[in-house]
Amino acid sequence: MAAVPLRHNPYVWAFVIGCVTVTLIRPLLRYEPKPPPVLSELPAFALVDTAGAPFGSAELRGQVWIASFFFTRCPSVCPLLMTRMATLQRRFAEAGIDGIRLVSITVDPAYDTAERLRAAAPGYGVDPSRWTLLTGTVASVHELLVSGFHVPGLDAAGLVDGDIPHTTKVVLVDGSGHVRGYYDTDEQGLDEVFHRSQHVLREARSQRDENANTRPK
């Protein structure tokens, strides 16, 4: 029996049509998770950046940001934590995402002056347009950590065996200062906060567009 030409073979056409159909409807079937819920609200705060300039809730208003906690003379977890923050910075840059800022707050503000943070920043790979290191008074940092982020504060006695206990999680904050999630800094946690922060960013932009459309002309 003579072979049926490919163009006349119904199975070939069924396969081609199926591929085209899947390609066309895939965007309609994509699951877009809802933005994470509001967990708490940060109090107004004022810290200092590496230039010695005030930097806090006022400067971060309207921006989605991811906070981490570290100190420059940390002998244990901080080098790896800052490496992973640098990984997040690179991923956002490579994806062309400019609306999400990284903020790392020292838990050793008595030692980590603005000058020391400025000297340490290049070693961490900080791009100042995307990532800000912050210090402040011991009282202001302690208040922000404990009452704002609800993470361990500063050890009043200073270093314990060269270390200061602090969380290694990162915290997602929206443009209104609402805490939206706490994430581990392993590969899975970083991937989750990378995507969740974009959900919060899209939510903010959608709300802004909606508000613009409802304003009187």
C-alpha cells in the first residue's frame, strides 16, 4: 500500500494543530499567584546610609523592598547571607526589574558606622542604585528590629563569642511599609522572594493605575 503523503496524514495535522493551540492558549492558562497578605506594618524609622545621609521609611515610601540583617565583622553567617543578597540583586538586574530595592541593616551599629559600611559595600558587590546598607543609633536599630520587623534585636552586652544573634531570613516590604513575608535565604527561599516581590510590585502598579483612572478628569 502506498504511503500517505505527510500533508494528507490526519495524525500529522492533528499534532500540528495541537501544538499551535497549546501555544496560543498557554498565556490564558498561566497561574498567577495572589500577592502575599499583609502581616504587619513597620513604624516610621530613620537610619543612615553609607554616605551618612538620612535614609528610612520616608525614602522607601512607594518602593517594594527586601530587608536583610548583617554586620561587617560577623564571623559566621553574614558573608554567605550577603552573597545571596548579591545573587538577588543580579537576578533583578538580569530580569530588567527596577522597582524592587534591597536594604541591609547592620545589627552592630555601634561599630558599623556609615564609613565602615561604605568601605565594606564593594566587597559585597553592592550596586547603590539597587541595594542600600543602613546603620543608625543602637536604640533606633533595636526598636526597628524588635518592634518593627519582629526579629531578634541587639545583644545589649555586645558581641558574644564574636557574634551577634540575628535572623538570617529576608523580609519583603511593600511601598506602604507593610511586611508581606519572611523568607529563608536558601535557594528555594530566594527564588520565592524573587517572585513574590514581583507580585507585590505588580499589585502596587495595578492599584496606582486604577487610582489614576478613577480620578476626576
